[in-house]
Amino acid sequence: MIAGHFGFAAAVKAKARATPLWALMLGSQWLDVVFVPLLAAKVEWLEPTAGSKPGDYGAVIIHADYTHSLIGALLLSALFGVLFWRRYGSGPAVVLGLTSLSHWFLDLLFHRADMPIVPGGAGNLPRLGFALWTYPSVAAAIELLLVVVGSATYWRAAAQVAGSDSAAQRRATVCGISIFAAGILTLALNLLGM
Ligand SMILES: [Zn+2]
């Protein structure tokens, strides 16, 4: 899932005006960003579910035992917040850390039970995931909802801040539509297995 996380980040921006949108977008994907080099190094990997083709929407067991373990997500999210502390101050840093952590909780709804609590799946604790991906149309509809609600919430807040300044109103509209379009495009590519 990518689009749903972006939608969530856009909604956060509506409330957290001092936090830069790009950092919120990056934060919402931070666990997946760290996943990429570990995937390349084969420390973490993807396993298509039985009978599926690579790229089928949500048809994957994700062995991201470090980046997507609960403890790993907490540590990576704390690190992400700290990276922004000096430049933006404590408020935005905390918002960014929590936005990064939101990725784990959103993924928890979608993943099959492949998310460990402790990095590396140590201790043989149960793996978590509510497996919405086993109902692809429901999962896609929820992602779409996150994109629509997130970009609309962002747009409304930006328009409110712009007030009677017509140039700022235009910027708010362009930004709101851009976030919506990028979210829809990302979801469409994801559904098409690209
Ligand atoms: Zn993820």
C-alpha cells in the first residue's frame, strides 16, 4: 500500500500546519523506504501468495521482519522524528515520528499475519495482520477513501488558511488536486500490478 499512506499524510498536514508536507509524505512511507535497501540485500523479501502472479494487488506475504516489526517501526519512527528535530522543532518532529508510526498501524489492517512484534521475528511471538488484502476490492476501496478524504481535508484546510488571498486560494486548489491525482495514479498503478 502506498496511496493510502499518502492520503493519511495529507490529512495530517491539514492539522499540522508547521510540518512540511514533503516530510509528512516521506514519513508516511519511511518504513517502506528503509525496506528497499533491505529488500535489495535480501534481508527482507516478498513472497507471492499461492496461485497469484507477481504484482497482483495485495497478493503478497511481506517478510519485512525488521522494518515492519512493531519494535523496529517504533525505533525507525523515533529516528525519523529526531532527524527533523533541529530544523523544525519538537512539535513537527513528534508529528513526523507519529506519522511514520501510522504506517505500521495502517499496514496492520492490510497485511496478512506477517508482521512480527520483535525485529527478526525473535521469540516466536504471534505475527500480526488483519489481512484486508485477502479482500482486494475492500482493501482498494479503503485506500481510495484515504486518498479522497486525505486530499479533501488538506484542500479545505489550505483554502481556509488562504482566506481572501486569491493567489493562495489557487495554490491551495492546485495542491489539493495534485495530491488527489497523485494518490489516484499511485493506486491505479498498484492495482494494475505496476
Ligand atoms: Zn509498509
